[in-house]
Amino acid sequence: MKDILTSPRIENMKRKRRKKRLRLFILLFVLFIVLVGALAFFSGNHRITINKIVVTGTRIINVSDVEWSVQDIISGKYLRLFTKSNIFIYPRSKIYEKLLIDFPRIDSLSINQEGLNTLNINITERAGAYLYCGDTIPEVESEIGENCYFINNDGYIFDKAPYFSGNVYFKYYIALTGDNTNPLGQQALSPERFHEVARFIDGVVALGFKPTHIIMSPDVNTLYLHHGDIDTSPQIIFKDTNNLHDILENLSLSMSKREFASEINSKYTTLLYIDLRFDDKVLYKFQ
């Protein structure tokens, strides 16, 4: 069998083709890098980045909390190159999902852009599912849920409620400043204070707990958690003078730690209370 010799001319043509393909590849690669760099650079142009977040439709949900949550999502860059706040590539679906998780009170929301710099977020809150049931819990369990009144999202007592057994509605037990025998037309709490407390309760729900009712006094407030068939009635205790945002943050930070969350969840049937009355401390006790 004879070897087929390649002529110098053919070999030279092959080398030239390889060099040409290599030069073309390098040129295309450089053009790609330049194009990506240019897009990355212009993605941060102030003319096409979100610098204003407008939140509408809220009453209880704190607007600044929503703004902060959105701002946190659109800060930074994709792949350390493309600005997330760019109006054309901002993470709309991630904003939508995170807001629904962070704010359980949201019933529906829409996210729309206005121009090239403004993001409009319209929120519909769930209707108030609250009852005012007097200043103390009845000693007879069958009477719990009687003599209750509906409260709107501003803490206004507006109608007599039919008897509800169980935890269909969240219940407030508060001593009114007016006539306790006829609470209709009164404020359970001032709108501002009611919003604060409702936001705190929503935050507790977001952490995985199921609050059922709260007893409020000028000194110590006790938030009761769903206990199901267990013997204890778990409580979250806090002072009326506590900053609710701060103590919720402390509880959230504690629940983010695996050891704490695991102990609370695994021993929930014997949980007596979680005490948030002390600054930067979360105390708890089991049976």
C-alpha cells in the first residue's frame, strides 16, 4: 500500500484556511466581548434604570417595607455585569413572588412600569378578618366567640358578629377607652397602632406560626398561638412599649438560625412561651 503524498501547495492552502478561521474566531470573540461590555455598561445608564418605586393600595402594609423589599431585589447585577434595576431586564417575577411571601396580607398585586424609571406596584390587601371580643377571654370555653364584633383594617368596630367557634377570625381582647358594654362605633386601637400590631401579627404568620388571638393591656401583651390538640397554649409575650418592628426582627433572626428553629418546631407541643420583652433577646421556655 502506498502513502499518498500531500503537495506543498495543498498543505499551504490548509494552513492559510486554519489561520483564517482562527483570525475569524478571534475577531468574533473580541466583538462578542465588546458587545457584552457595551451592553453591561449601558445597562446601568440612569435613563433606563428604576429610580422610583410607587406603592399604592396599602392600608396596613407599610409602604416603606415594600419599597425596601423591591429595592433589595433589584440591587446588584446579573453575572456581575448587567444592572438588575434596568427597566428592560429587572426581575419582575422574583419581585412578585417575594412580595407575596414577605407580606401575607397581600391578596393580589400588579407590577407595571411607567416610563423608563418608575415601577408601579399596586396592592390589594385581604379584607380584615378581625373580631373584637371584649377585654378578657371568657372562662367558659364554649362562650369564646360570643359577643364579638367585626373590626375593619383601621381598627374600627363596625358591626355585631354572629357566633364563631374555633379560629375562623383573629380575636382582639382589649379594654376600650369608651363604653365596653357597647363597643360599636369605637376604635379598638388608634388606626396607627392597629396597623402596627397587624403588621407584627402578619410577620409572625410569615415565620410559620399561627396566631389565634391577642390580649392587650397597658403593660404586657400576649399573642396566643394555635395549639391544636396539645396541652399548652403557646404565647408570644411583648411589652406594649416595645418597638414591634425591632422585636419582630429579633424573632425573625432567631428563626433563621437552624438550631433555634429546629428546637421550637420539634418541641412545639411543650412550648410555653417566647418572650420578646427584652432588647436584642429572645427568651423561650418549654414545659
